[in-house]
Amino acid sequence: MLSSLIGYMAISSGCLKKGLDDLQNSAAKEMTTVDYTYRFLYTDTIQKGTPKEEIEKDRVCEVLFKKQTTKLTENGVDVFQTTISYDVNSVLKAGPTGSVTKNQLYAQFQKLIQVDQLSKLWVYTTVSDVSIVTPLNGAPKLGSPGNFSKDAMYEVKAANGSTKNYILRTIKGF
């Protein structure tokens, strides 16, 4: 059963368009963008005061930071120096509208970020196709909450095995 499932998965991946570049031995290992978010949980009430009222616990509020990034080179290493800031429009409220407003979430976020500062940021990068990103020297894993209060170094490995290091430098603009 497992072998047939694996075979099916390999077959289902063949639905790509014709004429795409063969990246199997690609040397591409570029990091092109860095994005920062912050997430927290909140409780909301949907259809408050009606017979269909429903309490929604552990809803996720995501805050997408505004950013100004400068690319530098220090000692032969590319550095993404990013100043992050936010305003009420940075708050992204997901799901059906409940009794909690965007302004209430923004106020809650402001209290949390004053405590957490740069210690619980979710950071995402865009890299070349078929490359792999690895944290170096204790840098936080990308795509999960991490402490970006100091420079973080990452290695981007191309499909052909060649590598390039990058530093993410996060500056608090709030």
C-alpha cells in the first residue's frame, strides 16, 4: 500500500507546464526578499447576542510588519538590513468577523510587542528555486517564531551543492 502511494505521489507531481527550465543541477542560490510577521492568539465571539452565537478560541492574529530593506555586503557576505515597523493596517484578522475589532487586536498586539520586541518574530525569505536554507551559528529556524534581536546567518544551498551565506539584520523601527 505504501509503495503504491509513493508511486502515485511521484506520478501526481508531473503536472507541470512544458518548457520549464531544468533546475536539477542549478547553481542558483540567491536570497531576494525577507518578510517579518508576528502572531498571537485571541478569543472572539461570532454572531454575538444571537441564537447562533459561537465562541472561537485560539484564533490567530497575524501582524505583517512594514519593512525597509537595504542590501549590504560585509566581509564578502550579503546582508539584508531590514528596519521593521507597524501600524493598525499591519494587523491581519482572519476568519469570520466577530465581536473583536481590528483596533482591539492592534491594542493587544502593541502590548505584546513591547514585551517581546524582536524575540518572537516569524521570518520568511524568498530564495532561488530548488535551493535549501539552513540556519548557521544558532540562528533561528525560518518559518517559526524566533529571536531576531541579533544578526542571524543562513546558508542557501543550490541544487548543484554550491552554497552562499546571508545575514539577516533586523532593526526595530518601533
